[in-house]
Amino acid sequence: MPGPNIEQLTADPCVTVRHGGPPDPAGGAVIYWMQRAQRAIDNPALETVIAAANAIDKLVVVNVGLVVGVAGANLRHYQFLVEGLGDVADDLAHRGVAFVVRKSPDHDFIRFCVEVRPALVIGDENPLRAAERTKRQTAAGLRVPFWTVDADVIVIRYMSYASTSWKFDSTAYSERMQALGEERST
């Protein structure tokens, strides 16, 4: 059974099309700009990237940029991040996905895209103002479609498909999650 096509993927309520248009047929890969959702398991953004790459018969490349000197970050933060990226690399390799990490000052994503020449770029959502500003600047600098995927609102994502109105108390939530689990397992 074939997977979703590009139009179906962009119709997902968790996908935001920031720069539209068809994927570049001359592009070599679908790039996932991994920022906030730094995981290769249970990552809806990565799953969308893989589905898009399958739909247009392209490779998948995951890119992470390590930015030195982030306000409030210390050596322990970077150590934790790098150790976690080792797990991400292993999980991606197991799935046959290429993984590229670049650190400051060579972490510029637009420059990476110029080098790789993607067919499509997909990133993960981040509600912080600085990240949103960066996403807008990136969308303006890309010559291919650019989407972002909300990879962190998994419960709401599944519940929105199942029901248009539900209560926000713990009993109703537990009952609904149990029902969703039963629906998804059949």
C-alpha cells in the first residue's frame, strides 16, 4: 500500500507550510532540519520527512547545527546534547538515514542547503520568538519548499482526529486516552 502523497502530508494539521511550491525534482534529498525534537524515535517531524522522501523517491538527510554560546547554556548542557546526539545518530543509522552535525561557525543551515541542494526542507516547530524569527528568515532564503511539523503535541494530535470536543479533566482524559489506545490497536 503506497504512503501519503505530498498534498496529503501538507494537509496534516501539525504541518505548517512556510514556503510553498512543489519539491525540486533535481534535488537530491529531503532535509530534516532537526532543532527542538532531537530524537529519532516518536518524532512526527522525522516521520513526515521520511513519508515525503518516499513520496518523491528521494533520500533523507538529517541536519543538526551546534551553536556555541547560546545564552544560559553551560558545558553540562552541551555534554548532555552531544551524548544524546550519539543516540540519535545510532537510531538514524539503523533506519538508513544520513545524519550531519555541524558546529559553529559552520552550522549555517542555508549554506548547508546550498551544498546539499534539497528537493524539500522540513523542520520541527519551536514556539520561541528567536526560533520563529530564524524559521521566517530561513523560509525567505530557501528556493525549495519549507515546512515545519509540530513534533511535541502528540496527545492533542491524536485526540483532534478522534473528537472535536472533549473535557480537560483527568478522568475524561484517561478515559479518552484508553479509548484511543484501543482504537489504534485494532
